[in-house]
Amino acid sequence: MKRLALIIAVFGSLLFPAVTYAGNNSYSYDLIKTGFIVNEDSTVSVSETQNFDFKGEYHKGWRSILMDGIDEVTDISVTDNGTGKSLVKSNHSLDKTDPDSWGKYYVSKNDGRTNIEWYYDAADEKKSWTLKYKIHGLIGFYNDGDSFYIDVIGDEYAAAVGAVEAEVTLPAGAGAGISIAEAYTRVRESGIFEEKNISGVIDGDKISFSYGAIDSGVPFTIKVGWPEGFVNRRAYWSYFIGRIWQWPAAVIFAVLAVFAIKAYHKKEREGKGVIVPQ
């Protein structure tokens, strides 16, 4: 029996070597670097660079943006930093193992998140991509000024991050009155996670944050505040009202269209009446 088991084990390793290799796959982030530009129209433009270190074979990247406190994420794009080429958007999810899928990305929305998945061919190498998008409704308006907070790294990250950097660019002149410029994350001290605050470095209208290694599943959050008057609050409320009225307007249009179609068919059925020859 022992000899038979040995023979099976040897032949099994020859027939299915990929199974063992796949089990040894792992990846980490050397660096996640994110830039936030606060626009005067109340939107925030984001440029997020992710530097991966792959051990083994991989074909799909994933970024999930939590929509808690956010109205909408638009203008999404993905760029391969190795080639400098922009990925092509797909209107549906793709098979990551199909070479025709590589170089494309797909966006979906579910469970209160906006998900970006992109497809590539990588094996035992370092690769980097930059995700760009625009956030609507991130900025909060208060009596003492405007502010926003966001997870640069969320708890959905399943791999360790070697270093994290974030830079916030405010509208011209807003940096002189910054009221909040802080970040916070959790660090493991004696086997227990403890929250740690990191102050931002202010240079004019730019605030920079940086931190070293972060464990998987640990968020890194930044919070920035500045005086009122540098962001057009009316622009946001105009967008917000327009977004609210999209659905009612669509419903009203659909109802009117149904009535118009019914009236048209009724007129066709009734015809022009009896025509008396002269």
C-alpha cells in the first residue's frame, strides 16, 4: 500500500504541477500613491497608482470604492504604467484567462460599491497601473468650512502594502486657512492593533501624507478641511438637484410617451370619418 501511494503521489505531481504552483501564488503592493485634486465645482479628481509585486501568475486586478458618503464616481480610466497605454473599457465582465481580455477593464456597481476590474498577463514580476476617476459628493459643507475624508486604502485590500502616499491639492489660496490635515491608520503593537494619527505636511495649497508598511485589511484614512468660499457649493447643489430629478423626469417622459402612443393609435382606428363624394 505504501508503494502504491508513493507511485500515485509521483504521477500526480507530474500530471498536475500547476496545482501546486498556483497554491504558492502571492502578491503585495510595493507602493500605493494617490493624488486628490479638489475642484472648484465641488468634485474631486483622483489619480491612484498601484505598484504590485507578483509571485506566480495573475491576470486580474480589482479596486472596490466604497460609496458611503459619495454620490457618484465618473470618468473612470485605467492605464498600464509599463506600456503607457490606456486600457479599453468593456461593457461586461471578461474571462481573465483569455488573452483577448488582457488590456481591458470593466466597471460595475453593486452592494454600495463601485468596482473596477482590469485584465492583464503577469507572472513573477512587478507591474504598475494608474486608476483615474472623479468623485461627486465627497466634500462636506459645514458652518466652519468645507472638508472631506476618505480611505486611501480600504479594509478590502487583501494584501500588505509596503508604503502609502497621498497628496491633496486644494483650490488656489485655500491652503492658507487649512483647519484639518491629518491621517490615521492602525498599527500592530504587541500583537494588538492600535490607531495611529499622522499629520499632513502642508506646502502652500498641497497637503502630503506618507506612511510605511500596512497590514492587509487595515485602512489608511485621510481628512482635510479648509475655509468656506474656495469650493462652489451652488455647483454641487445644482448637480444634486439635477441628479434627483433624473428619475422623476424619466418617469414623466415615459408616461407622456405612453399616452401619446395610445392617442395616435386611437386616431388611426377612428380614421377620418365618412368621405361624401361631391
